[in-house]
Amino acid sequence: MFHKLLYLLLAILPLSLVSVVTAGDLVTIKDSEAVDHIGEEVEVRGIVSEVVTYEKGVPEWDIIKGDAIITLGERYPRQSFNVAVRPETEFVYSGSLLRSLEGKEIGVRANSD
């Protein structure tokens, strides 16, 4: 399971995320604090409240067909942080791996813009 989660985290590209968190000197923040760290590279940790896969794109939100959005914190529209998983990450869509993250804490490396 650890390897699947690691692969998932490597594949996660939120609307403004770049890669998975590795042990290091990153500052770790709660998802609710992300708004105070825009432009900084940090580890954002939070509980997955919702996973949604989009059958159609939503251009005004930079969402393309097949994107999965992982919501941290409260559910939409009161979420504090979103993570986008692009459809080209094929192994993620081979089952209910993303949905199995609901209720679990995850951490991602973020550079929020």
C-alpha cells in the first residue's frame, strides 16, 4: 500500500502543486494555512474530504476532462486546498485508489500561486 500511495503522491499535480513531499527542510503547514503561504514552497497536510472526477472540462477553473480533484479540509465550496490529478496519470484510475483517500491525511509539496 505504501508504494501505491507513494506513486499516487508522485502523480498528484494540484492546481498549483509540483511534486510529492519528501523528508527534508520544508515547512509543514495545515491545509487551512495554505492561503497564508502563497508563493512559498511548503508541505501542505490535510484530511481528504472529497474526491471528484470531472467527466467534462471546466476551462475557467483550469480543469480538463478526466481531472480528479482531491479536496483537503472542508468539502466544496468551503475547501481550504485542492489537489488536481491529471488524467494522463493512468495507474491512478485503475480502481478506487483516489476515493480510498477520503478521510485520510495526506501531505503534498506545494508552491501555491
